[in-house]
Amino acid sequence: MYNSREPRMKLRSVLVFLLAFFCTSIFARPARAGDYDQRIIPDKWIKPLLPEDNPEPDYADYDKNNLLEQARTQAWAGQYRRALVTLESVKRGDSTEIAQVRSECDFELGRYPAAITALSDPAVADDPTLQVLHARILDAQGDTHSAIDLLQKIISYQPDSVAARFFLGSYSEKVGDLQGALAAYQWFVTEPHNYLQQWQTNADSFNDAEAVTYIGRAVDRWATLTMAYQTDSRLHDTVLNMFVRSYDLIDSAYWPAHVAAANYFLLHDDPDQSLDELQSALDANPHDVSAWALVGKIAIDNFDFDTADHAVLEIRDVNPDSIEADLLEARNYMQQRVPKLALPALQRVLDRQPNNVEALGLMAGDDALLLKDDQTTAILKQVDTLVPNNALAYEEVADQLAAMRQYPRSAAMYQIAVQRAPWWSEARNGLGLLYTQSGDEDQARTVLEAAHVIDPYNVRTTNYLRLLDTMAKFARKESAHFIVIYDASQDPVVPEYFSDYLESIYPQVCSTFNYEPKVKTLIEVFPTHDEFSVRTTGAPWIATVGASTGRIIALVAPRAGPETMGTFNWSQVLHHEFTHTVTLGATDNRITHWFTEGLAVQQEHSPLRWEWVPMLYDAVTNHKLFQMDALTWAFIRPRKPIDRQLAYAQSYWICQYIEEQYGHAAILKMLDECRIGHSQDEMFVNALNRTQSQFFDEFQAWCEKQVATWGYDDATSMEYETLRDDGEDLIKRKEYAKAVPVFQDIAKIRPMDVLPHQRLAGLYMDPSVNQPEKAVEQLDILAAVELNDNRYAKAAARLYRDLGKLDLASQRALKAAYINPYDIGAHELLADIYQRMGTNPDGLAREKRIIDELNALRDAAETQPSQ
């Protein structure tokens, strides 16, 4: 017999363990197996920017008798309407300053004709500062070419205007005149000025925060377009220091420098520091449109749609007709994969500015999401006519196609963007991420290394390259349909189990959906959660254990520790994720989100999650189930903490209901509807001959029948509480035999409740009851619904072993090893059972190997010097 480190528990010794454990403890840790694809953004990201009451900032000290100074201070704090009212009482003062305050306020409020009127006063019409503002207003109205003409005129008589030079470069870029843009930016680093050299040799000589901020922005664009960042390692710190010194040393009240720094960080894919800068800017001016636009962009990139909505509202509170707000709203809907809702906002922009390239690029991307390829192509041709060699529109389309996992089509668009803008790291990052998601790591490295050369300080590029370096050292185990990639030093258990299990489920999953992947599926097991998160999103903060991008399934190592998410039943997670791989492939990656999640949970072949039961009962009885057109939104835009769990549970139930009511052929028909790009309305009508509304009404009635016997109605709940109190009192008095029928009654009236099954498992083992066969039945019930803790499965395995039912014992012990593959005791128990059976020498040999490997890992950890 195999010599186990864990003393084998005889039938009577099991009694003590079970009675103590199951009569006194309830697992506190909730199961996670419905959350494999959930993305959660920590509160630290955006929420601090959204206080419930956003007070106006305190004014700086000023002469309260000087109304012009008061208006200027109000305008600086973002109180534009109040400043205009104050100006009405100004009877005399500097006409230039009055015009500047008035036009700036009207500009921010979107009152462009009024702003231009104020600047057209002959008394101020030649002032260079006001004329730069005039050019900015022209650009905001969509007349960028006129803005460029005006800026060139300003420079002709005020050649040292850094603001005019900067905006000339910016607007030249916008219309596709890269030579003109470079010439404008080059001025900042060329003698006799060469502000860059002056700053590097004597930064103390600069005392104008506004000018320094413009210089920093211009140098940044020059360094980007000329790829100077890759040849001068000092430039990154130099440019950043210009912004920091502007608000830190030169003028602490100059909040636009914070916005410039925020934009700089964001361009280098560092949203965390960008948000810190935006917080400072909004503290000083809570109504700055440019700051809120950046907040909204960061929120959208991180799937925080409510904050993006808030940013849109903040911008529209300042300027109800804001182009920035419309573009942000459109991006928000597109990120949520509801492209039809983005169309009105985009159309509003194009109605006012038909040649707005950003809006055209987004419209082309929106058409790509709607599978209107001809319209996408037509819009891109229109953009090429307006702005030859434009890269932005192609990058927008590539992003949307990538989000749809249309990998070859997306890669083609990214490649055009990279070719047209070789200095642009964002397009290369997008292409690199695309290659990592499609399993083309070699191509990904080539693209990302090129991006790193262009911008060595880009956070996302650096994260990906570090990850690829790590993955290059991983071991690989290849089988007929899968390639398992793992860290052999930290996770030696992975190759012992994963490949065999995956091959065992492959025929069943593929035959269920009539589809086989065209290439081998990659299973990447990461030793830390941060590495897993970077693999899936480029950032280390995604709270989930597994994710599928189609060909690739990424997984966190299923072991306890501060760098992972703890133990979990990896086999169930892989079954879930491989279902995604198959259903995504069967629909050309066009399956509706709730549908793929429901099918994936269904394919786990596990009982309904017991933690879902009270939630579902409440949702059904109080008519809180999501309507069909809102179900996907509950995954990507939950309004309450419970919404995602309810969405998983409801999606699973919908798939179960369709199977029961309409048959599996209906499921296949719905998949086909997704593949050909039909809407959800069309899918229900064509596959089920029901409108969404009709289907939901029928589904609601089915749900009501399901919950009717769950025991959560008021009368049953009162009976439950009475019986529970009686049963617990009997256990306290050690009257175990009398407690048994009480908890049996509880299990009858509320069968999907963990408490009665826990109590019965222990009570059946007491000598006064002595029914181990019934005890193991209860353990099996508990083990079937527990996904993160293997104690139920181990206890059941021991009981079956000692009852002589070795086949059942081996199944339960194997499940215990699946739930926690790093539990030496589980492997020793399984080895003991295999040795007793004598029919599975390969299994016994495997368990002995694993035990040796885990003992070696433990010994190595114990000898590790303490930190």
C-alpha cells in the first residue's frame, strides 16, 4: 500500500472531523465560477473625481472693488456665465482684457459668434493673444484651414508667439499637413530660440507658465513626429518637467499645465498618473472641458461607462452643443458594443462639421461594428480625400474590428495606420495586442519592440514586452487540439492534468455546437494575477481568473497565494472558456454577449449555483429580471453590484429554457443568426418565431415555476427559521439523533441551501445515527456546488474509500485535486485510492510524481530566506 504522509482516517475518526466541521462552520468565501470574463475597474480610478457635490473653488484674493479682476478670476475658475454677468457691470477698464475675458467665456460656452464679435472690435483686433484665441474658435467651428491662415498672419507680425506656433503645428497635423506641422514644431528647437536647449541648460530663466506649457506641448509633438524620443533618453523627463515646473514653481495657479501633463501621460499609456493630474486641474476649474474630455476617454478605455456619461454631462453643462461631448458619447456607446446608439451623436457632429475627420473615423468604425463594410470603405475613401495619408481613421476602424475579434481585418487596418504614421506608438500597440490575442507572439514582439523604440516610456508597451519575455521562458505541452503554456518552475502540476482534461471535453463541446476550431487552442497559465491581467488587457487590475479571446484562453494559476486569486476548480473554468472559444468561432466572433456567457455556464454541467438562488428568487418574484435588450448591458454596464451575477444566472437560465422548450436545434439556429450578423430582434424571430417581448413573457412564466418550490416565500421562510433554531439547539445539547429529522425537513422545504446539508453530513456520522452512506450523499451534494474549496470532495473521497467504493472514491479525490491541485493531501489521498484499486498504474505514477514535485516546491519555499 502507498505510504501516505497524511494519516489515513478510519470510519470512526472521520466522524470527529465531520461532526466538528459540518455542524459548526459555513464557508464564507463565495464561488466565482460565473465571473470568468468579468472586468472590474477599482474605485481608485475615476470615482474620486466625482464628488456628490462639486463645490465651486475658492477665489484667490483680489480687489473686490475691481469688477474686471473679479470677472477674470471667475472665468479662470470655470464660472463662465457668472463672469459674463460680472462683465456687464464693468464700466471702464482695459478694452483688450475685457475682450479677452468675454471672448474666452463665450468660447468655452460654445457661443462662437459672440466670441468672435468680441474679438472683432477694431480696438483689439490686432492683439496677437486675442487673435490666437480667434484661430482656436475658428478651429472649434470646424474651419481649421481658416484658423491656419490666421495663425500664419499672426506669426508674420509676431514671430515669437509660442502659442501661435504651437497651434499652427497642431492644426497642420489635423489637416494632414505634416511638413507644415514639423516646420512649426521645429521652430521651438532651432536657433536662435531653441527653447529645448535653453531649458536643459537654464530652466530657471523661464518665468511664464503659459509659454512653458505651450513649449512643452510643442517639443513633445516634435519629438514624437521625428522619433527623437528614441535617440535622446533625456527628452521624456525634460518635457514632463516643463509641465510640472509650470504649475509647481512658476505659477501654482496655472491649472492648464496639469491638463497638459495629463494628456502627456495618457499618450504614454499611463492613465493612473494622468488622472492624478486631472484631479488637480478639476480642483482648480471643475468646468474645464478639455479635462473632462480626458476623464471620459480614460473611463471609456477602462469600461467605466457611468463616469464617461458623467463627463459628457459635465461638458454639456458648460457647452450644450459641444462637439467633444458628442464624440465622447459616441465612443462610450461603441465601447459598449451598441453601435446603433452612437449614430445620433456622430450624425450631430457631421451635420455641423461634415469634414470632421475624428467623427468620420468613428463613423467608419461604427459601420464596421454594424457589419456595413461597404459604408466603412466609402467613409475611409472620403477621409483620404480630405486628409491624404491620414492614419487616425484607420486606427479607429482597426480598434473596433479588434474588439469584435476580427483579427485579419483589424490587422490590415492597423498596418495601414502604422505605415502612414510610423512615429505613432498607439497604432503599433493596438496591432501588438491584436497579435497577442490571436496567438501570434512572434509578430507581436516585432511590432511592440518597434513601438518601444519609438516611445520607450509607454507603459502599455513595456508591460506587454515584459510579459512576452516572461512567456518566452514558459514550458509548452502540445496535444492533438491544445497547446498548454505554463511556468514549469512554479506550476509543475499543470502539464500533469490540463492536456488530458481538455482533450476529454473537446469532442463533447465541439459536437454540441457543430464547430471545431481551425487551429489548436492555446491555454496560457500565468503564475501571477498581474501577469494574467496584462496578458488580457495590458494592465494589472482585472478581477477574474480566466478569459478567452478566441484562440487563446488565459488563466491564473489555481493556487493560493498573495499573487493569485486563490484556488478554484480549473477544469470547470477551462470548460467554460473553451465553450467561448467554440461559440466565438462558430459565429465568426459575432455572438451576443449574454448568449455566449449563458452557453458557457451551461457547458460547465454543474448544478445551479446556490449563491444565485436567493438572488434569482428575488429577481423573479419581484420582476427584476433584465429585459432581453438590457441583458448584455448588465454585463458591461452594471448599475448595482449584483447585476453581473444576475446577468450570468439569467443568461444560463435562458439557454436552459430554450433547450427545454425549443430544442437544441434552436440554439444552433441562434448561433447561425449571430454568424450572419443579424440583430438580436431578428435572431429571436427567425430562430424561435418569437419577438423578444413575447419570448421574455414566456421565460418569466417558466422562471416563476422554477422558484415556486425553492422555499423562499414568507411562510416557508418562517418555517425554515423555526426549524433551524430547533435543530441548532438540539446540536448544542448533543441530541444528534433528534436533530436529524429536523434538518431533513429543512432540506425538503429549502433544498438548495447549504446549511441543512452541512449539518446532515456531520449528524449521519454520529454513533447515535451511524449512517455513513447517507453522510456521503450529503457530501456529494455539497461538493457538486463548491468551486473553490476541496474539503467536501476530500471528505467524500475518504468516506467512499473506507466504505470500499473505490471507483466513487477516486472520482471525488480527483475532483479535490482539480479544485486545489497544489494540495498535497488531496494527491496523497488519490494515490492511496489508486493503489488500493490496482487498476490505474498510470494515475498512481502521476500522483507520485506530483507529490514529489509539490514536496520539492514546499521544501524550496521553506528554505527561502525571509524578506
